[in-house]
Amino acid sequence: MENKEYFGRVASIFRKVEDLLDEFEDEIDYDCTPDKLELTVEATGRRVVLNTQQAVHELWLAGNARGWHFKYQPEQDRWFAEAEQEEFDECFTRLLENHLDQPVSFT
């Protein structure tokens, strides 16, 4: 993947995540830059970090003392963590559900 495509896909996933987090504005505080999104669950102080890894064209997600490395798979149009065999959307929403103790989904 070329850098231009990578940056476009990263911007798109960050917008998607921010739109989801806006639904929980009373429960989650977050800060976002083009390279990193950090969120804190206000009730517990638990944190989740999503950041870019430009050199390898990946997205890294960290939370609950775990980390995932997602690569974009154009044939399935998804960000996927090979080691865990997980799609980004499923992993991220499950992580938030864990922190918020309520259902979370991308719409």
C-alpha cells in the first residue's frame, strides 16, 4: 500500500472511531491527533490507545494490558490482526463494551 492510501485509510478509521466515541461523551474522554487517539473511561480511569505505525502501515490498539497490530486487507476491506485473527471493528467494540459494561457497535 502506498503512503497516500495508508493515510487516507487511517483518517477514515479515526473518524469512524471518533463518531462512535461521541455517542458516549458522558462516559468517555478522548484526545485525537492524526497519529494517535487516546481515550479514558471517566468512571474507572481505564485507557485505550489507538495509534498509527507509519513505517509498517499498521494500526496498533492497546487496552486491558494487551496490544493488537492491524494491517489493512484490501480484498476484504478491513483492518485485521493476524496473530489474534480479529477484525478491528470487533476488537475495538468488545474492548469498549468491557470498559463501559454496555453494548457498543459501529453503526
